[in-house]
Amino acid sequence: MRPLRICLLASELAPYAKTGGLADVLAGLGRYLDRQGHDVRLFVPLYQSIAKSDLVTTLLARAADLDIRIGQRTIRASIRTATLPQSKAQVHFVDCPELFHRQGLYTQDADEGLRFAFFTRAVLDACQRLAFAPDVFHCNDWHTALLPLYLKTTYGWDRMFAASRTILTIHNIGYQGMFGADVIDSLGLGDQRGLLHHGDLKDHKFNFLKTGVLHASKLTTVSRTYAKEIQTSEHGMGLDELLRTRSSDLTGIVNGVDYGDWDPQNDPLIPHRYVKTDLRGKAKMKEALLSRLGLQSGAKSLVFGVVSRLTSQKGFDLFADSIPIFLQREDMRLCVLGSGDAHHEKYFQWLRDTWPKKVGIFRGYNDELAHWIEAGSDVFLMPSRYEPCGLNQMYSLRYGTPPVVRRTGGLADTVQQWNPSTGEGTGFCFEEFSSHALAGTLEWVFKNWRDQESWQKLMQNGMAMDFSWDKQGPDYVRLYRSLVSS
Ligand code: ADP
Ligand code: GLC
């Protein structure tokens, strides 16, 4: 079968621009497609942080002066390029300082919609200049969700794209790119009102993700359970009804893990490595982590790790009536890395102030410390309210750090309940979103921790799991091929 031409576009791509799992997934999928011999090109905005970093990019002479008319404005972009580390795949960066040199990747600025609509337009213009006719444009989340509509309308004249099909992957339905209908003209969609969501137009609203759901050839999301959940009113965040009308085009594909980056056997970011059959390195990582965060050492203590965006999605509201009980009573440590909502940050600071030798927090983003926490903790905490897929629980399995998860979305698909009597299972799951349910599970975790022999088995079960891209990636390729042959 001939290799495919795939254009993968998103607002994040590791190692260049990352706030969460989206960045890791794009890099992992990009590398996988490249390894399989496909012609994959990845596109991401050239944010200020990339421009300032020592990551080298080269100006693409053929696409140095893209003047793109969008709404009433003409905005200039150029394309810079680099090779995705550990692969041969080309990354193309849309360079437009006016739009992308801001404080962070995402903003609350009035032109937030324009920034990503323009990015999407620039990807299409760049493909024209590079004479790259993708079989599939694979869009991700709201930031790139307008591509299917632009392809049908603004670029509908271009025969080069006549056979191109589109996929929209929903990584998180909690972020939809919702604006007032006044943005429609500025996005160059003023003449396309007939193709926009009628109900929204009536309510004077415009929604990027919804527009993508209406127009993409196929839809995916990042786990099988989440694919079902988002079609219900409980989890669909207002898109469930529309998604049900596209049910036959929607599939769930569980994210892959890039074990080149996330494996304690060869992780360059941790000082002590280890394998399933020899866990001495993990014990050393535990001591190193406790000392790094200024916590009381103790091989027998049970160390819980958290690495997360601190948002309501991640379920930290459940900590208030559960975690303090165990901090007070047990030989427990809690290592937290994250930043986000002020009330979560304040709560973790309060825990730290109350139990300074037991609780360590690092507020901010730190890739190296994320790896240390995966390796040095005994248990990973992820009690999410909802979780489209989640990568950290899969990383923690590989690091021999059984996860405590709520059974939702990708957590339900990737973690099996531990059963000490059969020796089967990989972690600890609970159903109900309540502190009571979490506390009951933590009680059970402490009980199991006391039986170190069976705990070793639990760790080894998790370490043996394989969520590599080589396993998960073929589902995407099958989907791409189904579009090409149709
Ligand atoms: P989400 O994408 O919802 O944030 P995932 O579990 O899919 O959740 O992915 C989170 C990714 O972001 C992981 O690679 C995790 O290590 C990383 N991460 C999250 N917060 C931080 C942080 N404060 N510092 C470093 N890495 C972080
Ligand atoms: C989102 C989701 C997370 C998922 C990630 C990558 O940020 O919150 O569950 O793993 O995207 O798909």
C-alpha cells in the first residue's frame, strides 16, 4: 500500500510548546507515522517561547511571505521548519509575531479566535506553496477545528485539495472556542453563514469545535469510554446532541505513549534507572525525590505523586475531606507538581504549610520534576472528574507507580482494578465522584501497601502494560486509509 500524506495540526507539540497531554500525543503520533514511512508534516504556531528558545528553526524560502486575507485584514506569516526530534518528520511553524508572541500559548485577548483561525488558514496556504496535497488533514481540538470548513469554502476552488479528507480529534470537550457571533466576519466566514450552526447563529454565538464537528469527514476522541460519554448530556458539554447525529463517524482511539520519553529503563531525566526485574533504582528515586522536595525520608512511607494542571477537571475538590485524614494518621508523603486555578494552588499550599515534612509542592511547569515524581512516588493520584484519556496514569504504570483513578474516560480504559486474591490488576479505581469514595480507596491502598510481596506483583503488572504507539497508532492509519479509499 502506498504511503499516506498526512497533515497534523495542533496548538501544541512537544518539545516545542506544551501545557498538557496534547503536545505529547502529537509528537508521539507524528513519530509513529514517520516510522511507518508515511509523509507526515506537523504544523504548530511559532509562539514567543519557541522563538526565544535555543530550538533551531530554518526559514522556508518558498513560504517566507504568505499574505493571508482573513475578514477585512491581510496578515503576513512565514513558515519556519525543523525536524521533530527522534524522527525524520518535518515540523512547520507558522511565524506571525503579531499573533503568537504573547505571554503564554493561550490568552484571554480579544483576538484569541482570530489567532487560531489564522493559524489554520496559514497551514492551508503553506500546503499550497509547498505543493503538499494531504490525503488527510488531521485537526486537533477547537484551535484547528475550522479547517474542514475553510477547505470546503475558501479553498474549495483548489483542485490540489480535491481528494483531501479531514479528521477532527477531540482531546477535551471542555474547551470549545466559544465566541460572540461578531467574530464571524473577522474570521472570513461572513459569506458562509448558511454552513454555520443555525441555533448558535440565532443565539448570536459562534463555536469553533461545533463547526468542526459539523464539517469534518470523521471525528475521533482519545478513548473508547470518552467517545460514549461525550454523547451523553452529562459529559457532552452541550455538544452531545450534535455528536449523536454523527455517531457513526465518531470513534474512540486510546492515546499512545512514547516510551522513548517515558520509560524508567532509559529516561535521561532521572538519575537512577530501573527495570521490572530490579527495582533498586526506584527505591533510590524515592529517597532522591523526598530529599529534593525537603521532605522527611523513609523507605516505608507511602509516597503519593500528583503531576497535573490544577483545574476542576482533575478532581482535586475531592482532596479536602480525604487527604488530610491520611496525612494526619499515616506515614504518608504527598508530592505535587502543577499550576492552575488559584483555589487549588492555595489548598495545596495550605497542605504544605500544615504538614511541611510530609507535603512538597512545586507550583509551575517542570518537565524533569514530572519524571522524578513518576519514578519516585509509590502511588500516582488522578481522581479526575472527567478524563478524555489521560497520559499520566499510563506513564505511572510504566514507572511502577500504581495509579489511583476515578473510573471515567480513558482512566476506565487503561487501569484495571487490583485484586490481591488473584494477583491481577494494575491500579485502584473508584466510581462515585465523592471524597468518601476517594477516602475509602485510599484506605484500601494503605492496606495493600502493608503486604509488600503482593505490592511488587501489582507494580510489575503495570510495568508490563504496553500502550506504545506501535499498538495504538495502527487504528489511526486504518481510519486514514478508510477515508482515502472512500
Ligand atoms: P492533560 O492533557 O489533561 O493535562 P494528560 O495526563 O493527558 O492530561 O497529560 C498531561 C501531560 O502534561 C503529561 O505529560 C504531564 O507530565 C504534563 N504536565 C502536566 N502538568 C505539568 C507540570 N506542572 N509540569 C510538567 N509537566 C506537566
Ligand atoms: C486532553 C485531556 C487528556 C488527554 C490529552 C491528550 O488535555 O484532558 O485526558 O490525555 O488531551 O489527548
